[in-house]
Amino acid sequence: MSLALFFLLLAPGLWFWARPLLRGTWRRSAAWFAGTSALLLFAACFTFLLGVTAGASLDTEEACHQRGQRYDHAYLDEHFEETARLFPLRKPCNAGYDLVPAWVNPVLVAFPVPAVGSLAYSGRLVVVRLRRSREPRPAGAGLSSDGRS
């Protein structure tokens, strides 16, 4: 139910994001690049939450046993600093098994990088548009042959 609600709320945002792609106007739209950046950052935050909460409904030891893995106290005591960091996310059961899915950490790098680039390009488009609007127009520019604009 909650996943369906999530996609129902996400659908309008994806529609407004995809329309400029279909029209071909996305290259000149600062809003499209800013929206792309926001979508990528939202996806990165959602992925981070999935990684942080991996196995969180249970005690870590119970989560490991539920997945058929041995919980190694000695290994975790020795590598406690690795599990306490925010990146890379780790919640190991033992040396060979981690509760955090393998795809989470690469996504946490792969999504914010283009998001920053997209936001920077959006800023560039805004600056270019402002500079063009401040440039003086030559006399008669923008007028039709009968003198009306």
C-alpha cells in the first residue's frame, strides 16, 4: 500500500519532468535541469534511507539469523568503526555477508554527482538568460514591418 502511494505521489513529478523531453525543450530549460537535480537528490536520499534501515525492523543479530547468516560478534567488535560510518553504509553479519544491499553505496555516489552537475548547468542557463535580457537591443529590433512589436 505504501509503495503504491509513493509511486502515486511521484507520478505527477515524473510527468512534468518527462514533458520537456518529449517536446525537445529540455536543453533550454533551467527549471528542467533543477528538477532533474531535485529528482536525483530525492532518489539518493531515499536510497540512503533504505540502506540505513536495512534489517532495522529487527535486532541486527535477529535480522542476520532471519536471512540464514551467522552473526559473528568477534568480527563486529573488531570492525566497529566501519559500521558506525555514514558512508559507505555497512551492516555486516559476518565477514562475508552484509545486510545493506550491494547496490546502495554505488547509487549514493552515482546520483548526487549528476545532480550537482545538473544544478550547476541550471544556474548557467539562468545567468545566460539574465545577461541576454540586459543586453541593449538595436533600434528597430523586434518590430514588424508596420512598426508594431
